[in-house]
Amino acid sequence: MKKLLLIAIVIIVSSSWTISNAQVRAGYKMGIDFSNMKMEAYGENMNDIWETKRLISPRLGFILEVGINDDFFVQTGILGSVKGFRYDAIREIDGKFFDSKEYQIMIALDIPVNFGYKYDLGDVKLIGMAGPTISYGIYATKLYKADDEYDNDHQSIGTKETDDFKPLNFGINVEGGIELDRFQITLFYNQGLSDLSNESDGSIKTNVFGLTAAVKFGSIR
């Protein structure tokens, strides 16, 4: 399934570049994410047990938008994002117990391939797009604040049973908003489809929604 999805993405993106007279714009995209991870272990919902809350974090990256015609386009790129969650806990430090603010953090590189449509209203355009996203985790840690001091527990990313997270995550992205000249403002939701847990009795899946702003520069033929 993953191989078929990857092959489909490569074929679609490659074909987009060969569209005659296609207009390609490059730009930057930034925004704010509200992320969470749905976690299960031995049939228990860990989000309910830990009372997790969404992690608020930035996203920033580079985009390419391929105009197929006046209405349809493909938007891709690479964006750095932070996925995770936060919760309150009790942490033991040097034999003493403290109230702790816990932050699960995974830094990832996201590569979306969104297929979009623009509806011209005159001064502005309504835009909507959706498509698959490939996300690759590059760093993970458990940041915490206890006894008024911050510290962190480094976590591993890999495919071994001892690793805390798998690196590769396939997801679906849905996004909509407005476009004014070179600027886009959108709301999005991304649902991770891959299980990031290496535990046979566990499951970890990401979900993120947020607000983004993009600016596009020039055109490349």
C-alpha cells in the first residue's frame, strides 16, 4: 500500500511538471499548528488516562505551486513541523516528587502533494486543496518543566522494537482558504494514517490542524 502510494505521488508530480505552459511559482509558507497524537496501549486510550492537550507549535517551509490551468493547480514543497502533545504529570527527580509540565515533541519534515481548485470572486479567490502527505521524523524528545526548571529525555526514532517512534508517516491533508494576489491564507487538517509505534500492543497516530500563510514569488517556465 505504501509503495503504491509513493509511486502514485511520483507519477502525478512528474506529470505536473510536463504540462505545457504550466506556471510554477515558488514561495514560503509558515503557520501555527495544534497537534496531538492518538495513543493506545494494551487496549487502553492513553489520551484519556494522561488527559493530553494539543501542542501549539510553528511550521515553516518552502512550497512550489504548479498551475495546471486557470482553476486547477498542484501544490507541494517541504515544511518543517513539530508534532506532539502536552499534559500534566508527577515526576520524580533525585528521590523527590514534583508537579511537571510534560511536552511530547517530534520534529518532522512534511512533504505534501495537494491537488487544488481556485474559485475567482474578483478581488480574491477561494481555494481548496487536498492530497497525501509524507512526513519523516528527524528528532524526538520528552521536554518537561519540574521544580521550575526545564529538562528533557531524548527519544529514539527508528524501526527497532526499542525505538520510541517509527520515522515514516503517511497522512491525508485537507486545506482551504483565500488567495489575494501572491498571498494565501488557509486553514488545514492533517490526519496521520501510519502507526508510529514499534510496540505490538501499542498504536500512535498523529493529527494536526492549524492556520498557515504563504507568499509566492515570481514564476518559472
